[in-house]
Amino acid sequence: MTTKFAVVGSPISHSLSPALHNKAYEFLKLNFEYGSFDVPEAHLESFVSTSTFAGLSVTMPLKKEAFDFAARASGDALVTRVANTLILVGQEWVAYNTDVFGISKALSGVSYPEQIHILGSGSTATSALLAISKLYPSAKVCIMARSEDQTKVLKAFGDNLGLECSTSSLNAASIVASDLVLSFVPAGVLDSFWDKIAASEQIPRGVLFDSSYRPWPSTAAKAWRSESISGINMLVWQAVAQVELFAESQGVGLSIDQTQLAQVMFSAIND
């Protein structure tokens, strides 16, 4: 019998998760099937109540909703109160957050930064703060976002993690002087800002991580003119952790080489 999983969110047509997961299941010889479904905000519970899935990957705008919906949460989901993974255990849905792992792996080659800037204040930015607290606990973090209220909430979360956090309005001079910039802003939203940086004579000195990955290089990456990391790295690594969780939930005793599995999933993008 085939065990069914899926990714949910809205919009969902652009998602690469089905290609990544199905490639992994083929490689691991698991009888798993993975699809995608457009589920708008506030409709997650009604969708799940009529589904027969053993687990779900959750993307925007449902990550906080998924945490609230779950009967209980584990690991990083408990800390962030954000979930990108739901697994049915018995009659209960359990929430997990593998984005923290995905961001940590994507940033694993970055030298220790003294100053970090985060653009955006959504669910993934929350996961990024937890990843930063694990990777770079003594770094200074500045949060720049359009929503003043949400920015304050994110700063308070960072403060509680022991990070030295501040907030600021969007400022190109600060961004180009930063050691590490993490952008969690949807593609197209800050194009005029990135155009200004592209036109500037000052070359950014640090590393840019842009959660956008279609197209790549993104507008931000083109403007950066220095080292940039695509969000596809986070996507693949968080999916590696999801595959492990899904397999474990079905009692599959696999010894998974994470690096090898990531390489397999990266190859799915180019197929």
C-alpha cells in the first residue's frame, strides 16, 4: 500500500517539493507518494479533516496555522511556534520545524559574521533567528521589515534567544556593509531597493542568502555582486530532514546518508 504525503500552501504551483521528495523516495526505494495542494490561509484544518495523508510539508502562508492546528509539537517547532511539517501519529497531528535545520545547513560555509541583517519578519525569519542563535550566538542582528508590529515581535523572540537584536528601517548603506544578509522577502517586493544597490558604486562586502530561488540568480543576487546563496539550499536540506521524519513515522529503519540524499534531491532540480 502506498503511503501518501503532500505539500500544502498557497500559491503552490511553483513548489519544487514534489520533485525533491519523489526523487528521494525513488532513491530510497520507499513506497511513498508525494503531491501538492493549494490550501489558502485559514483552510488547513478543513483540508486535513478530509485527507488521507500520513504527513504534510507546510509552506506559506500556513506555517503558524500548522503549529496552532497540531495537537503537539516537537523540537524547533516548540521554540519557534512555527511548523513546516505535520505528521499523523495515531490520531494526532504532530508539528515539526525543519526550516531551522535547512537554514543552518545553507549557511554552514559562511565565516562567523559580526553583523547580520534580516529582511522580512514572517515565519521563516523566525526560524532563521533560531538558526542564528545556534550558529552565531554572539553576532549582532538587525531586523528590517515593513510591519513594525511584527518586527517588534521578532526582535523580542531574538532577545529571548540571547541574541543582541535591533530593528531599523530599510537602509542600503547598512545592508552593503553587513557581514551576512538574510532575505525572506517574496520575489519582486524589494526590486527597486535591489536596483539601487546594483547601481551603487559600493560593492557589498558580506554574503547574501536569498530565500527566493526562481529564477536564480534572483534580482537580489544579481544586485549583490558578491557571494550569494540561493534559497534552494535551504529547501533541499529542510526536505532531507522531512524525508527522515516521514520514514521514521512509518517505522522504516533506514540509515540515511544526509549528504548523499541531498545530492540526489539537488539532481531532481535539474532533471
